[in-house]
Amino acid sequence: MIVLLYALATVASGALAVRAPLADREDPVRRSYAVLGLLVATTWLGWTLHLLIPGWPVGKLLNGAASVFLPWALLRFITHFFVGREEAGGEPRLARLGGFAPFVALAYGALELFAPWRVGQAGAGDLVLGTWVFYGFTITLLRLWQRHQASKERVQRARIRYLLVLASAAIGFGFLEAIARAGSKLDATQVGFIAQEGLVQGALPPLGALLTTTLLYFLYQMISLYRLLDLAEIFARVGAVSIAALILVLLASLSAVTLSGPYPTHGVFQAFVASVLFLLGWEPLRNQLERWLGALLNPRGLMLAEAMRDVELALPRAISVPVLSATVLDRLLSSGRVPTASVYLWDEERRLYRLVAERGVGSHPALFQVAREPFVDGLVGGEPAYLRVDLERQARRDPRHAERLARRLELMAGMNADLVVPLRAGDLVLGWFALADEPDSDGFSEEEISRLVRLGLQAAGTLENIHNFDQLKEEHRLSALGTMAAGLAHEIRNPLAGIRGAAQYLAASRTEEDGEMVQVIVDETGRLNRIVAQFLEYARQLRVAPAPVSVPALIGATARALAVDAGRLGVEVVEDCDPQLPEMALDEDKLRQVLLNLGQNALSAMLGGGTLTLRARRGEMADPRARHLAAVEFTVEDNGCGIAPEDLDKLFVPFFTTRQDGTGLGLAICQRIVQAHHGEIDVRSAVGKGTTFTVRIPLIPAGAASGGGPPR
């Protein structure tokens, strides 16, 4: 069993040594780590051979020769990591250890082979080796302590403290094992294999090998830029398991004592009961131990975990976006772990992600809106979250994607975010939490990120519930509005018809001047009647009747209907339709109403002539909630006067209009018709250059229509 432990230590050390330089073969820190790891692996390989064949000198010589160079390799790594390669050449202690190490190795080999003097299992060579290694490691630990005292960064000092504790423990237990081994006077070659390995190892178990491998793993985490908090969580879990194992050993030992009584069955039964009780209490015991050790090693992380548990319990009660944002942000900030946090959510009307809430002190997000592309590409592609330090490392290692990663980092800086946690519903990104880290922190740990990602998934589910609830309220509101509008229209339109008829009767018997005033009454009552009719159409529940429609025929019919007015204005109407588009299940009358309305608006913007283009092409839905569905894009493009930037966000608001004869309901009705087809409509415009309206309808062939709409 002892041989197996040393063999595992050999394999683990060698694997870490080989893996470290693969990420960057030119990095001197990684190369020095590889040298240290290979020397440790060689040391344990030699001792493994010595345990297997005690009388064969090769194993012990290999172990001793590699051990001679360990202080130099450790000091070299520490110097490269904490000081730098350039300053390493001026380190006299490093040069001294490296210069004398070969001679000490030769002296050890000669004494081990030719000097007969021995004390227990230790010979003259072991004495020289122990003295040299003790001297070298003492110099190394003193140098590390000096770096700790000179460092001003909290995280750096914490790293060095971890390193000091682990290195001191590994070196100390290694020396204790050697001293205990030297005191053994039994001949290991005269007993069986099981007893033999125990005699060669000595009275103490191989804690040195275990701690040395742990030290190598810690150093590997450091050079790989893994966060210190990850190590705190790992140590908490390992510590919890170790304490539980000690409890189990104690229970087993007490049970073993009872086996020597007059009735061994009692002892077996007690061992069985003790084991059952331990297994029943293992889960709460482990959680409590991890909690205690986590509070000791990472108290702020524990507070963040408690805050997230509180949020998870409170989220189901959130019934609106402001309540959800306040629930998450306020509790995260109260943990003391997150100084600044904000929430960005998808804005359907503006077709981008918008800042909806923020909390914290100090700097605040400079970005109030973020375009979908290219920021969410990675999240849509499956990345669980964006962590700034990880993106920086990827940018350094992957020059091919450095520009894209740099843009992502730039946007995160604008949001004042060190961590972006998506609000993901399936493969849809509804938004994200943007969290800043403490200035002197080593970053969020992997466990913290995992918990925050789970919190993001739960918040996304709550968001979808809120969205569905809002949709239901809107349907009830529109239903009530439609009922009220129908009664209102009846009460208004009848008097309007009477006023219009009377005015027309009076117009024939009046003078020319009076006739003009009466005509004003006729015209204005007609306009009021149109407004009431459009309001009634907007307010009543909209229903579409899908039927097979030829898209090229629809574009052609719309162009012909617009051609008469276009000819009077000197506007050329251009058709640009993909003839390969299949028939679609659409309400032809209502979609033609949309295209005609957009076309008439375009003509009114080109009173001096121009070109009106009606286009239909294959595309895909822009809304992330539409899951990139294939779509047909209907485009109405003009080169007229354009729309002022301050008016773009208001175009689809009912009763907003920039035309004197407009009702402000045309575009609002168009939007409702498009949404009833599960589609989307957006606009781009530049003053003096023209305007483009784009309508996207999911491409569902007529034969595949089932009346339920596209999947969401």
C-alpha cells in the first residue's frame, strides 16, 4: 500500500510537470515549474523502487540525487514567479545552490556506495544529503518569508502564506520521516514484502509525499492564474473530508477494541451500528465542516453564498422586473462581497440590452445599452459566464480571437463588470447580471461563479413568469379597452355622421366664403371619423386568418397599389423579391395593409421624388427569444428626408405622429399585425438619407402551418 501511494505521487507530480509548459513553452515560470515537478517525480520514483527492492542501490541513489537539486529548483521557481526572470540572475543564493548541488550529488553517491558506516538505515551519504537539503530548504523558506514581508498586496501575501505553510509542512514531515527511518535497526531484506515496505518507510506514514504533491498542485494553480479563492474552497473540502476520515478511523478503532472481548459478535454489531450512524450523519457533518473551514479560509465567500441562498428563496415572490432587480442586487451588495452590481435586460422595442437597475458605490456603469452582437456570442455559444481575468488570459493565449475578446473586455469595462452572469432560458440570453469585484480581491472562485450561474438560471425563469404575467395583463387590458372603444365609437360616430350630413346640406346654399368654412367642418368630421375607426381597429382584439400566400405576388400587388401615387410624386417603385421564396401561411390582407402603410409613409417623405424599394429576402429573426428562426424579411426602403433620431423610439407609440394629417395609429397597428404573425418590425433612418423599415415573419411554409405559431 505504501508503494502504491508513492507511485501515485510519482505519476501526479510528473503529470503536473508535463502539463504546465504546454500552455506557453516560452514562459520561464512554467519551465522552472516543470523542472521542479520532474525532480519531485524522480525523487518519488527512486523511493518507490527502493521500497520494491531494498537491496538494489539504484532506487535509493536516484532518490538521493534528485533530492539534492530540490532546494535549488524550488528557489528558482519562487524567484521567477515573485521576482522575475531578469532579476533571477542576480540572486546569489540561487547561484550557490545550483553550483554546489552537482558536487553534493556526487559525494552522496560515493558515500552511499563505498562508505560502510551506518546508523540504523542511514549511512554517511544520508547524513550529507540531509544536511544539504535542510540547508537549502532553510534558505528557500527564508527567501520566501522576505518576499512575504516586502509584498504590499493582500492577495500576494495570502498566496505566499499558503505557500509557506504547505512548503514548511512538506519539508518538515519529510525530515521527520527520515529521522524516524534512521532510528530503525531492523533488516527489511529479511521479512516479507508487506512488512518490508513498512520497515523501509519507517515509523511515520508518507505524509511528506502527500504534502509535496499538494504543494505542487498549489503551485500549478498559481501559474495557471486560477484564483486563490478556488484553493481556499478546495482546502475547505479536503479538510472536511480529512476530519471526517479521522472520525471514522476513531470509530473503527474503538470497534476493533471490542472485537477482542469474549463475544466478538458484539464488537461486529457495534462496528456496524457505528458505520450506519456515521453514514447517516455524513452529509450534514460534511456541510457543517466545510462551512466552518470556509468561514476560516474565505469568510467573504461564505457571506456571498448565504446571500445567494436568501435570493433563491425570495425570487419566486418577485412579480415585476424592478422587484426582481432589487431582490438580487440589494442582497448581493449586503454580503459585502460585491461592491457594485447592475442588471441588463433585452429591450424588445429598441432591439438591444438595456440597463434596468444598478446598485453600489464608487464608479457606475457608463454603458446604458449594449448591442446583441458581438457581446452575447460566447454566452449563446455555451459559455456559462464571462470572467474578466479569464478573458484576459484567453486573449493573451489565443491571438486569433484577441480582437473579439478585447471588444468583450471593453464592454465589460464600460459596464464596470468583472463578472457577467447570463440570465439564460434554454439557449436564449434574456439579459445578465454585471458584478464588480473588490479592488484587492483575487477574483470570484469557481464555486462562487457556479452558484451565481445557477442563480442566473433561476432569475431567468422568474423573468419568463413575469413576462407571461404581463402578457396576460395586457390581453385583459386590451380586451377591456376594445369593449370600451366599441361603445365609445358608436356614441361618437353617430353624431359625427349627423354633423357631416348637415354641413354638406348647408354647403350648397351658402356663399363661397361660407362654403369654405362649411367644407372645413366636413373635412374635420371626416378626419375624426377616421381616427375613431383606426382607434377601434387598434383597440379590438386582433385576429389573423393565415392562408397560403405567394410572397412575390404580395410584393407585386403592393407595388402596383403604390405606383399611382408614386407616379404623381415622381417616385420610382422598385421590386426586389427572391423568386425562390416558398408560399407562407399569412393573413394576406393584413400584411398588405402593413406594407401599404409603410409605403405611403415613405412616399410622404419623398415629395421631391426618389426611389421606393420593396424587398423580400430570406433572413432570420433578430430577437434572441426567437432562437434564430429562419424568416422572410420584408423591407420598405426610401431615400427621402429621414426621421429625426429623437423620434425613432416613439414611432410605434399610439397617437405619436410627425405629420399634420396623421393619426399616430398607423405604425402602432402595423406593429400589432406583425406581432400577431409572431414577427418583428424595426426601423433604421438617417436624416437627409432615407429610412428603412424591416418586417421579419418566421418562415413557416404554408403546408407546415398548424395554427399555433412558431416555437418560442
